[in-house]
Amino acid sequence: MSIGFAAGRALRPTTKVLPEHARGHNRSLVLQTLYALGKRSRADIARETGLTRVTVSDLVAELIAESLIIELGQREDARPGKPATLLDLNREAFQIIGVDLSAYAIFRGAVLDLDGQILARAEIPLAGSTGADATAKVIALVRSLLDQATLPILGIGVGSPGVVDLAGVVLSAPNLGWKGEELQARLVAEFAVPSLVINDANAAALAEHSFGDAESDMMLVKIGHGVGAGLLLSGTPLFGSRFAAGEIGHVVVGTDGGAECACGKHGCLETWLATPRLDAALAAATTEDEKHAILREAGQRLGIALAPVVGALDLAEVVLSGPTELLDGTLATATIETLRARTMPEFHGNLSLRMTALGEDIVMRGAAVVVLSGQLGVS
């Protein structure tokens, strides 16, 4: 049963809800308990969730019938009485297709298991494609991944640059020449498989939350073809009223002008920080001092852009995702120094800024989380 990926819904259900909303929520609650904690008995699940044993038994029977839960046999138990039967999520029931469209030169994709581990990979050169040509390459990439899958597909998840609404329409992605691109509907029509398209930085934030031990109040800054950010507040993704929360790449940083951006303005954060811009600037530098100055300036501009957000939302953590050789070191140091200089030390002095440990797979793994959350209600 598909429950959709909805704004304002916590990623991990933890409490009971009203009867009229209860069944779908409680299904997710049972599945989330097994997904996060592993082998549990029916009585264990009842204790963990607060649901009655009768409700748990009823839901478990339904989920076993759908092959989403499996019985593993009896627990070895020293207590008197009949040993309890252990259950787990059927982690070999499905696979997931995860796609990352955020890189400058290539589209990447993977076949993943339900725990977010990558089983097979594929990529396709972007070669400057935009518009319909870029869409055709997404379709070709997904088709090649489906050919590599060895189990039924739970869903296709895609992390796309730009502003993406909750129907999976890419409202605007200037670097790919997309405006109102109905990518999610196109994938469903092409492959007849549940598909979900989300902004790439939001996907990366979901991966960090599920697989990277992120704080529940966190901003992840994704730096690649462009610059964007994903936000989690109390463990809930923030999309914004126009689906543009975290679109910091086209915020003008400072009042001193700057290079022209793809959006037409001058001095946008992307002009300082996007991977192709940084690569070009560093390639033109003739000394190590010049290179450090370029990275320091980029980090300072990022810190200037982030400081009001950190102050307004009282964030605990900022995570950077992108090319480690560009971001880690001088740039990251300049960012945190600027953040601390521009926020209140008694509240934000302990703000953490770090690189993600998930590397270049972060968006693909986040796309898998989108599918898991949308289809099963787990993350």
C-alpha cells in the first residue's frame, strides 16, 4: 500500500494517533520498529510502540500476508512458557532504484536493498544535455538499472537539482533547462513503477538522517552542479510553502556584485561555490596562496549565507556534501569561522559543521529513503 511522501509528516512515527488515521500510521509504526531495531516478537513490538497486543497481532498478520514481514522462528528463551516467535522486516522482498541528477558531468544511479546498501551501479554522461535531452537520459539510466535488479522494485527515487514540488514536478532547474518538467509522472508512465522525485539536497538530508546519524535539527548543504540545502526540523523535512526551502544557491551574497549566475543575477552563492565555478577558478590560479584565497572566499560567502538561517532556526548541525577535495579544509574552516563570527556564541558557539561520511552516494541513498518513507512509512 503506497502512503505517499507528504510534507509535514515526521519521517519516523513514534506515537499512536486518532482512530480515523490509525491503521496506516500503526502499520508504519510496526514496520519502523522492525526496520530500525531488527528482530522482535509481537510482544516486543507492542511494548516498543504502545499498541495493544491484539492490534499488533492483527497488523503483523496483514503484513505477513503482504510479504513485508517474515517470521524467523522461536527465540531461545530461558523464561518459562512457550518461546516467542521473532519477526523482522522482509529485507529481501524488494529492491529500490535510486538516481542522483546533481553532478555536473554525469547522472548516477544504483540498485539498492531496503537497508540502503548499493547492489549495482550505472551512470550516463550528461555531456551538456538540457531539456528533453536530459529527461531522455534519466529514462535511459533508470531502464539500465531496472535491467540489473534481481527482485521486485519497491519504487524509483530521484534526487533532482532545482525546485521540486510534492507531485515530483521540477518547477525550475536552470542548470538542466527544466521548467515545469513532470519528471515523476513521466517515470510512472514509462515504467509503471511507483516513482518519487525530490530535490537533491532534500534527498541528501534524508540519507544523512537515516544512514549518517544526523541531528534531528540539521541543514545539509549540497554542492555540485549548483548549490542547495535540505532542512530537517525535529526530524521532519521542511519543504516550504513554494517547495523552495533550502534554495540558497540563488541568494545574492553581499552587496559587492560578483559574476553573473545562470539565473541572471550577479553574485549568487552558486557563482562562488558551485563545483564548475570553483574548479575553473582554481584552475586559473597560479599559486597555492591564490588557491587558498579562492577557497577561503567561497567558505566565507557560504558562512554569510548560512548565518541568518542558523540564527533563525537554532540549528545544531550543518553538514556539507560535495567534492571533499574542494570542501574539506580551507573552505570548511572559513565557513565555520564566519558562522561563529555572525551568530550568538552563547547559543551557537557549539554549532557542528562537518563533511558527510556518505560520499558521492548520498543522493542515491537519500532517494532510496524517499521510496522507503513513501511506500512503507519507514526511514
